[in-house]
Amino acid sequence: MLVYIHGLNSSSRSFKATRLRERLDPHSVVAIDYPAHRPADAVALLSDFFATLPGQHRGIEPTVVGSSMGGFYGQYLARRFRFSHLYMINPALTPWSLFREYIGEIMTAADGERYQVSEALIESTRPYGITEPCDGTPSTLFLERGDEVIDSRIAERLYAECGRLMVWEGGDHTFQHLDEAIETIRQHLDDLDRTRP
């Protein structure tokens, strides 16, 4: 099973979620809606989801794909739950440094909720950051150097010694190399199917 964690102001019905379902069929792809702009609520909801995921207590580990802020939360959750692999697409690994230029702006979540980017909101992401990711958690990062929202060098630096980095020149934050990334994910899922009884 693959679980997709969407980014800020996105949803389980986003282009990436839909494309993952289409391209990874017949593998099961589950996407969950959660309040990415409210960190404590986001982590609580996602934790409940993974704690009750079918197979969790039978040793069946989900594969997880997180995009942008979904990568940030996925990175944290991978230290609380067992994932077969964590894939991150243009992840926002240090949101406290990324969102300061947006302080005061009003944003709208995918469900229509409007909220203001504040210092308090930004600081509330810090407890979920991972400063030392080299702990054996299997991770692959898909990065585009043309990302206009997140500096890909942050993720490259954090995971230089312990993650698989697939980096493309150009691109943007929406991520233009999704189909190539999906093929890498498919190989992992196919390998899992071959090794499971």
C-alpha cells in the first residue's frame, strides 16, 4: 500500500494524488486530507491514520510519498511509524525558514478555510522538524533545482549522507518530473510484492 501526504493548501484530490493512483494501478494508493497549515492538528490526524492503518500491527509497512509540507510531516512520522520507504517530492524540510516572507498573507486551504500566516504558525512547525535524518530511515528525495518556493539545496544538504537523491535541473515547485519519480516508486512496490508471502 502507498500513502500520499499532500502539501500545504492541497488535498487528496490533487494532480499528484490522482496521477499516483492512475500510474501505480493495480497497487493501492490512499491519499488522506489533513490540515497541513495547523501542524499539531496535522500530526495528530496523520498519526491516528497510520496507527489504525490495516496491516500496521501485522508488520505490513506502508510506502509513503509526501509532497512539500507532506514531505515535512512524512519525515517526522517516519520516526514514529515503520514505513517500507519514504519518498519526498520537493519537501519543505525547514518551513520556519521558508515561510517568513509570507507573514501577514491570507491563504486558503483546499477545503476553503482561510488562515493568516503568522510568526506563531511558523514557529509551531519547529517541534516536528528532523535535524539529523541519518538514522536508517529508508528515504528517497525527488528534487528540482528550479523550485521557486523551496531551495532544493536544503534537502540535498540534510540528506547528502543518508538518502537517495534524485535531482533534476529546472522544473518548479509543482514538480515536472512526476512520471519519472513514479517509475522509481513502482519498482519499490513491485519488489515488495515479490518478497511478501
